[in-house]
Amino acid sequence: MECQECHQRPAALHFTQVINGNKTEVYVCEVCAKEKGYMTYPEEGYSLHHLLSGLLNTTFESKQNPSGSPHTKEEVSCPQCDMPLSEFKRIGKFGCSTCYETFSDHLDPIFRRVHSGNMTHHGKIPARAGGNIRVQKQVEEYKEELQRLIKNEAFEDAARVRDKIKELEQQTRGDDK
């Protein structure tokens, strides 16, 4: 699709504009988008560092006292490379592999926000071997849920989940034969 403004370059930006209830689709090239003010980011763009810094700043600022000053507690530092939390916040990179564990309490809220609350990785499963692996993963999830239900004394729900686990385990045994 070509730019609706200059009709010379291919459209790089597509957006829908709603003005007084009238919906208009706009297709413009980068040059025209900058001229019209549709693209207002810096020329060099945003780096991963800028993204993480922005996320970290919002998290760290929310952990400040109402007066705006940081907590007076001693700052957390990595025991292996001695990188302080403030340095990680400033540069957006870990000093070593231990930093991840050291600063994990400060990173979890960021990861939850970035990943919509998901804190576990559920990677792709190959299509050929997927059936059995999917069932095994489902059994693992049901077992975790079963433990949670037993802990919360929801025994009727726990019995249902237990039955699902038995059914899936029998299904996988039947597939192996």
C-alpha cells in the first residue's frame, strides 16, 4: 500500500483515526508521518535499555517514601560482583548471573506487568511428539492444583482433580501399548 499523503513511498504506518465518531484508516510513509507529527519518538528509537529503565523507574519510584526519598535501608548489592541495585537500575544490565537472583524481588513485579501476570514459561511442543508431552504437562498442572486444593481444604474439588489425573495417566498408559 502506498502513502496516502505523498503517493510516492510505501506506507510504513497504519492507524485508525476516530474524529467525532467518523472512523478513518490512515496509511502514511515514515517521512510523511514525521512531518504530520504522527511519529514523535526520538530519531534513534528506543533501545531495550530505555524500555527496561522506564519499567524499573516506575517500580522503584513506587517503593519510595511519600516524601519522594528512597528508603533508608542499606542498598541491595550482588554478593558476587558487588553491583548495587542503583547501578543495575541506571544501566539496565546485570553484572553477573547472580544479579538475577539477588535482584529477583525487584524484578518480579516488572516481569508480571510485562508478561501479563504469567511467571512461568510454557514453551512450544513439537507437533510429532506433542500428544504425550501435552498430557504429561496437563498432569503436572493438575497435580499442582490438587496440592493447592488440599492445602485450602477444598476436598470435593480435589477429588475431581484427582480423578482427572487418574484418567489422563490411564490414557497415557493406553497410548504406550
